[in-house]
Amino acid sequence: MLRKLFCFLVVVGAIALAVLGLVLPQTALKPVIMITNFFDIMIPILAVGALINYIWKSNGCCCHHTEK
């Protein structure tokens, strides 16, 4: 239940930011642009970290076959 509420709040927040981005003048959007730039930089770094973690913890084939 808490997960659904969190997802709902994130979607509502994203829609609110999108509407504000269309309505407000460019000078009022500086905080939103700063947040966007922050995530533009952070997401690729986290993606590479997740890929390295996935490769590091993988144990080869995961089809659970036995060798004869």
C-alpha cells in the first residue's frame, strides 16, 4: 500500500513540475533546471555503477543446467 502511495505521489509531482515548466517564465524555472542538470549528471554514473555491480556479482550462466 505504501509503495502505491509513493508511486502516486511521484507521478503527481512529475505532472506538477511539467505543468509549472509550461506555465512559469524561464527565470522562475532556475531551481527546476538545476534539479534537471543534477539528475542528468547523476543517472549515467549510477547506471555504470549498477552495471559494474551486476557484472561483479554475476556467476556466469543462470540457467541452472548440470554438466555431464
